[in-house]
Amino acid sequence: GGKELLSYNGSNTTLDIPEGVIYIGDSRSITPSITALKLPKTLEHIGSKAFYGCSKLKSLSIQKNVNYIGSQAFNSTSLTTLSVAYDNKYYGIDNYSLYNRTTKQLMMATNKTSLITSSIKSIADYAFFGLKELKSINIPSNVNDIGAYAFAYSGLEKVTFSSYVDGITIRKYAFYNCSSLTEVELPLGLTTVSEYSFANCSNLTKLSIPATVESIETKA
């Protein structure tokens, strides 16, 4: 079998993971001071929160064999450069964002992501979490599922939905603590305003709720 990376707490700012490693588990103890990361061609699995909080990490290259990337694997980093091997069957790049080729889910945005394209069907939990540089986003009608905490703690000032999105779901805490957000017009087709989805948006003065909404959950 292949090798697993358990932790790294060395003093090098570049973490060069050796060939032969196929698995990086969840919530690994990685020195937060790393600025560069070299992943081996043998790597297949990157666990949830594997590099969470490596706040100086600015670039990332995903190799051909990676077939699993867990939730929040690279949250709270400073990624601006993101690439995926052209022959990776599972993941790709779309407007500076990592997406799943099979499900068409936008998994992780970067500080350079400025739009969501027509090929994306859903936005993963935590996809734009904490991106302070994000000021404005248009969510096109092809997106009908916005994950939990997807835009939470981001710098969003303006979010625009299409006027009608059939069966759209906005999950709990989706826009939680977007303190710069001032007004939102939710799309027709939305039936539930999930709990805490716009909570702690301290400057939100106008939230337009469409006629299709049947329930508004606690502290939405």
C-alpha cells in the first residue's frame, strides 16, 4: 500500500511531500507557516481540513491522481494561484475556483474568484468562507444549491440572484456574518429561508423574500 502523511511541523516554509504518499488524512497537523506546497504525483486523497489555517499558502497545484478533496481542506489559506493537472478526471478549475467535474459543484473559491460560470450547478459548504476580498457575486440560475457557510464571514457587499431559480436551496448559515452586505433580493423558486442563513449580517437593511417562500426558519 501507499504511504500516508500524518503531520508536518518542520521549519521549512516549503512543504515538499515525497512521491509515494497517496493519502493525507483529515485535520492534519501542518505547520501554519508554510508558504509553498508541493504535492506528489502519487497523491489520491486530501482529507477535510488537511491544510486548514495555513494562512501564508498562496499557490496550489493538484496532480493527476487526486480523486478526493475533503471539505475545508484549504480553508483559511491565502490562495490566489490554483491549478489542476489537465488530465485529472475528477477536478478542474473554473474562474480561479476548484470544481468537481462529475457533480459540477464549485468546491473552493480563491481570492481571485469573481464570477460563477454557467457550468456550475451547486456551491459546496464553505466554498467562499472567509474570503474578505470578495465584494460582489452574481449567482446565475444554473446554481440551485448553496451550501452551509458557503459565503459566511466573507467581504460580500452585494449578492445578485437570477429572478427565478427552480427549486433553489440556500442552506443554513450560507451568508452568516457577511457584515458588509446591505441588501438582498432572494429569487422566486425559493421555498425555505434556512436558519441563520443571513444572521449577523449587521448592515443588512433590506431582505426581499419572494412569494414562493413557505417557511422562514429560526433566526434566519
